[in-house]
Amino acid sequence: MSKPPAFKKDRINRKRSKAKVHSKKRDPLCPNGERMRPMYVDYKDVELLKKLTSRQGKIISRRKTGCSAVSQHAVAAAVKRARFMALMPYVGD
């Protein structure tokens, strides 16, 4: 009986790594867990908007920030208003 090739042997003996458990990200616009009604993000709050944009000036995705869909739409509108009012740059450094 022939031996199996080394790579198959390693694959058979290798243990599966356990799936990593990721905690759900909190919505940065709803600190106590309750959403404001109506959802509004102040376009003059440049410090908050800078946290939600990248160094290049792009709006960071929901997956990375942890925003809900409603919050993300409000953030996008606020960033676009702030850019139009020249409070934030269209492009980063």
C-alpha cells in the first residue's frame, strides 16, 4: 500500500480553527441605543463627521462604522451639506 502524499497527510491532520466571534458594533449616533426621531445629523458638527469619513475624505461604510441604515443616510446627507457649505473638504490631505 502506498503512502499518501505529504500535502494530503497535512491536510488530514490539520485541525479547523474556530470561527471568530465578532461583537456587534454600536451605532455611534445612538449612544443609549435609541434612535432619534426624526433622524438628523447636524452638518455643523464637523468633529463627528470627521470620525465618519476617511483620511481621503470618503464616507466610511456601515460595516466599519456600525451605523444603521437610517443613520448612514443621515450621515451621508450631513457630510454632503458640510462639503457644500465648505466646512469639510471634498478630498482629503
